[in-house]
Amino acid sequence: MLYNAYSQKLTGQVRSRKDPMSYLNVILVGPTSSGKTAFMRTLCERMKHNIIQGTFRESKPMVLKEPIRPTEELYSVSMHIEEHGQRTALTLVDTPGFTTGFSVDHQLRYIAKYIDHQFELTLAEETKIRRDSKALDTHIHACIYFIDTKVSGLSDVDRYVIKLLGSRVNVLPVIGKADTLTQVQRENIKSGFRKEVFDVLHAPVYGYIEVDDEDEDIEEDGDEDNSANSEKMVFREKAQSGQEEKSSGRSLEGIIHFLQECIDEDDDKDAHAMLEYLDVVPFTLISYEEDPDTGRPMLITPNSKENHTPFGDLGNDSDEEGISSSPSPILKPSKSKPVLGRRYPWAVVECGNPDHCDFEKLKMFLLGSHRDMLRVDTFERFYEKYRSAQLLNRRADQILNLKTRTPHVST
Ligand SMILES: Nc1nc2c(ncn2[C@@H]2O[C@H](COP(=O)(O)OP(=O)(O)OP(=O)(O)O)[C@@H](O)[C@H]2O)c(=O)[nH]1
Ligand SMILES: [Mg+2]
């Protein structure tokens, strides 16, 4: 039972390439004003010391430099990041938030089409006689989904999003504007969401793992080799098969038990990472407070009540802290240095403080422990499904064309 079979395959692919850069493309989706754009800005700001010089690009000029306003059309920013000795070509795609009613369906279908289009590019490349060896990986590897925090459990929109997008991309649920929620409210939202997603709906979010009963028997018998067993581990998208309401399947407890077995047997590092993820999801996020005139982050020192000024521009190498370039996984920001955060009359909340929210954990998962799993999962599960569906469609079209063209010979 080798959980990390996925990442082993990927590591092989990466090593055999000349370019050691891994591509990670993340899309931000959710209701309007849930904090998507602010999160993107906070992430870019937090990583600015790790961006390899000259690699920052934006599809819409100055998009991160203006004061924040509702996003009207999809845009992206990309950069090459170096963290923990790993290089990642990171692209973040921001989307307009959806409002209730008819337009949710319309907007979601647009996002789904955008994701499918990236698969189509690969399929077109694969079917060329001469392939471009420098073709980029434009697949969307993760969808950070800002859940509706106004209801307990899942809203109708949440269900629809997870159903539609969970069959084509790894959906990572998050709770935006976590500073507006008390500790108890956060815990209720988290536990309500987890229970409904994993135990009731068995919804296809990232981390939902299903293991066939049959495979469990084989594993218990111990008469199959590890790689064979690992191949039998199945991540399934219930929504796509229309089974999301079925009450059978793996509960969160069952998934955790399965992962724990992988760890006990093989000290499997991917299973460790998945266990850590399941312990946190959905992630609470807090984004920085911006200067309303410039859009730059307010300079906030945790203990100071003095007036504050904006940080320097993205890409400037200033020494503000809280945006440390240190490779250590999660830092508690220093008490005297400026941090990215939000100031209230009674306290300062810090985006990067693990006691305040899960921002640092999400960043670490995306760029570190889950990066390769997200990529392999996208290629082996979602792209493969898209590819086979397209090829089947094409074959069906060909057969249909042949039939209509074949002259009917009467006897
Ligand atoms: N208190 C608090 N406010 C936030 C946070 N993140 C964003 N905001 C504020 O919420 C408002 C909307 O934030 P955006 O990031 O533009 O939200 P969005 O989801 O991108 O909205 P659309 O582009 O319309 O879909 C802005 O005024 C932000 O300053 C947060 O973590 N805490
Ligand atoms: Mg926005």
C-alpha cells in the first residue's frame, strides 16, 4: 500500500527534464466579495522575496497595483518562485465572483470551459506529429474555492460548484475573511463543512479518497506487492458519476484510518501530507488591509497603535518582516516588525500568524508538500478522463459520419 506512488511517478518525470521547474496553476473561485483578489495580493506580497527576478508577469497591466475593486474579468499573474530549494512556476488565475441566480450557472460553466480548454491544448499538442518539446503545462492544478460562510454546512451554490468543478480540478475549500468570524463560528463552519462533504455527500473535493473494499481485502491479505496495491487506490469523483447523494462510501474517519495505515506501513510522506491537509481543511484565510488610495498593504506592527503607512511595491527588496524569505515552514511573526495584517481597535490580526488563520499552511501545502500530488492528480486523473472522453466522442463522430456517407445499397 504505497500512497506516494503518485509523487514517485512525477519525480521521475521532473528529474528527466532539463528544466527543473515545476508548473503550478491555481484558479480562485467563489462568491463576490469573498476575498479572492485580496488573497491573491496577499500571497504575492508574502512571496515577494522568493520571486526570481524578472519573472513576474500579469495578464492585465498594473492589475495588482491599483486599489482593490470587484473583479470584472478573468486575469492571471505568474511568477517563478524559489522556496525550500524547489522552483515553481506559479500562475494564479483570479475570476469574477458569482452572485446568486442564473449568472452563477453561467459563470461556473465559463470557468469549467476555461479549465477544459487547458486540457484541450495538451490534447492538441499530443496529437501533433511533431510535438513542441517546450510546450508549457497550462493545466489548472488546483481550484481554491471560497465557500459560502453564511450557511452551516454547504449552500446550494457550494454543492453545485463542487459537483461541476470537482470532476475536472482539485477543489481546495477555504474560508475567506476569517477575521470576521469568532473562534466558535470558525469551528462550526469547519466541522459542518467537513461532515457534509466527507461523511454525507462524499463530494469530490481534494482529499476525498475512496479505496475499493476489494483492494482492502488484498491489502489485508498482504499477498500483492505494494505497487500493485497502490494502483488500486482510487480517487473518485462522485459528482460526475451522479452518486454524490449516496450515503455509502468513505467517511472522513475511514480516510484518516486508511492514511494512517499507509504511514504505519511505509512511513509514506504523501499520506502524512494528506493527513495534515485533512486536519485543516477548509483553510481559514485573512488577507492584508490595503491603503485605500494606493492599494498597497498597510504597514502594521503587531503591538503598535500608531498610524501606519503602506509597504513598498511588490518586487522591492525592503526588510519588512512578516513577509520573511526564510525557508522555515511556518513562522510566528516577530512582535516588533511590520506584518501583513488588519488592524482593529482591540487587536491586530496577522495574515501569516498560524494562531490567527491557516494562510501559511495553505501556502506551504501549495508550494511544498502537495504541489506534486496536485500536478500528478491533475494529469493522471482529470486530464486522462478528459482525453478519453474526447477521443471516444471523436470516434463516435467518425462512425456516425461514415454511416451517413456510406451509400445505401438496396438489395
Ligand atoms: N475583514 C476582511 N476583509 C477582507 C478580507 N479579504 C478581503 N477583504 C475585503 O473584502 C472586500 C472584497 O474583497 P475582494 O478580494 O475584492 O473580494 P473578491 O472575492 O475578489 O470579490 P469579486 O472580485 O467581486 O469577486 C474588499 O473590501 C477587501 O478589502 C479579509 O481577509 N478580511
Ligand atoms: Mg476579485
